[in-house]
Amino acid sequence: MNKKRKTAQTGEERTRTVHRSYILPLVITVACLALTAGMGAAVVRFYNGYGKSADTADDTVYDRYYVMITDDYKSSFWTSVYQGAYARGLENNVYVDWLGGNLSREYSKEDLMRIAIASGVDGIIVTADEGEEIAALIDEASAQGIPVVTLYGDNTHSSRCSFVGVGSYNLGREYGKMGLYLLADIIGNKDSAERRLSSGREDGAVQFLDSARAIGGKVKIAVLVNAYASDVDQNILYSGIQETMENEKSTDIELEFIPISIDDTNDFSVEESIRDIFMEENVPDIIICLDELSTTCVYQAVVDYNMVGDVNILGYFLSDTIANAIDRNVIYATAVIDTEQMGGYCIEALQEYHDLGYTSQYFTADVTVINKNNVAEYLDDNEEESADE
């Protein structure tokens, strides 16, 4: 009899053990769902419907509420994109919120997507990638009737309604043209370089030319690529740069193209990746930067390592820092995306999708090159704005 009771007690213990093994994952799942729903509800309460904060005196009732989600909330590039989206939204009686910047803690892009979906927003603008998780979230939003526009980075396997960005090959060609002007302007011929040197415009022109000849007439060109961006887009952009410079150059100097992968996990990792380049024995003659942070980090490294004139920079975007560096002949030129146009296109795509049920699959923003010849216009505009304030 005692033996039977012992057997029965063992069975009960096994049952309790099995129950515990299921309860823990269930509790974690419920907690995660509650957290996501709670965050979404907090966003809805904070904005009091269509973007209105409970503390604001604005009584405007907006037709729709869109959110923009990015990886970075400090970049002047994304600030400008948001301003373009916000302004276009107001023109259409739509409130556009840069989701994440006003929250008390930092959330991942994926978590912000979950918040937006749980909040039932009318549209989502997100800097995407080709990852499976972001694709699943875009599909989830679409299934709930929330159109998603991918911005700058695309997810081609998702059900996003449109992609707003820059044509990779065309951007590559713009960089290639900048590189050709640089070659012609600085190493095209020694007489021209010496004239530029005597005028004080480019202190390193002759040294750069002599350096190229010293290594057998070869110019080393580094292209800084994002370690986590789409390989397809970056390969197309890289090809655009290489083909333009190789096929259209008017000099017999050999060009050596080197892609350098930059870890953009955070600002510190970008700085470290770029400083590693300047620790090498043979620093590139030309460095092509494909984002704002890399441009400012390379500029700072060139100054810190006393290599102004030895390393020529082709940058990206036009902040005050970059504009001043161009004016001082530290950065040769920069590719400027029409960020306000890009933000406006996002709203246009979402509005068309809501009103018509479809929209264009691709919107491509314009690209302008800013160099020593036209940077003064930007600096003058900034001075006028500062004076008005």
C-alpha cells in the first residue's frame, strides 16, 4: 500500500513539473504582449488621437495620423527628411510624428513598428532593411490595413506599398563624376596643380600628384560601405562609381578601388572603423563616404592625423560642419539628397494609397553636388536665417 502511495505522489509531482514547464513561457509571452499593447496605448494617450498631445493648445482635428521610424534621431539628415514629411502632411491635414524621439526610453526599430501597429496608426514610414523580422512586421501592418512606405532602405520581400529613396546606380554615377572632377582638378596635370597651389586654393595638390606618381601612377580610392546594408544596393552603387570613373577618366593614372566595410552599430563603432583606416601604412588618396556620419568622422580624422591635402574626401549630405569643411578645402565635394522632397514623397505615397488603393512602387529623390564653387550659397542662406532669428 505504501509503495502505491509513493507511485501516486510521483505522478502528481511529474504533472506539476510539466505544468511549470508550460507556464513560464506562457507568462513571458503574455508579459511581452501586454508590454507592447501598453506602449501602444501610451502612444495613443500621449498624442490624444492624430498627433495631438494632451498638453498642446492645438485643437486641429487631423484626417490621418502617420508615423516615421528611423534608426537615428540625432542626424540632421533624418531631421530634414522628417521636416519635409511633416510639412507635406500639414498641407494634406495629416499629422506626421517621428515616433521614438518623444518616448522616455530608446526602443529598437522593430519595437517601434510593434507600437505603431498596436496603436492603429493610419500609415507607417520606416527605414527598412532586408531582414526577416522587419518584413514580417511590414506584412503584419499591411494585413491590419496600415500601409507601409520603406524609406531609404527597402525590404523587397515585404508587402510595403512603396519605396522612397535614391537610385543606387544614379547616386554612384554622381559620386563617379565628383571623382572625375577631383582627378582633373588636382592630378590632371602638374602645371594646373602648381597654379592652384600658388593661388592658395589647394595646399596639398602637388603633394597629392607626387604621391600618386610615387606609387606607380596609381590612385587608391576607398568606398566606405555599410556593413549591414543591402548588398544588392551597395553593389549597384559601387558599380556606378567604378564604371563612371574608369570609363570616362581622361588621365592615364591607374585607379584602385577598395570597398571598406564600416560598422554603423553606433557612433563610436563608426569612429573606430574610420580611425582604423588612418592607422594603416597606405592611407587611401580618395575616400568616398556614403552617409553623413562617415563624412564628418573622416573629416575629423583627416584633421586629427594632419592629412589635409593628402586625403581627399567626397562626402554625403550638407550639414553646417560639412559645408564649412568644403569652404576650407578639407572636403572636396558632397552629394546632397533632396531630403525635404524625400519626406514629401513618403506622404504622397501614403495619401495616394489611402485615396486610390494603389501608388507608385518607387519614388526617387533628386541629388545635387555641392563643392567649393556653390557652397557659399548655402553658407549665405544660413547667415540670413541666423540674422532673422
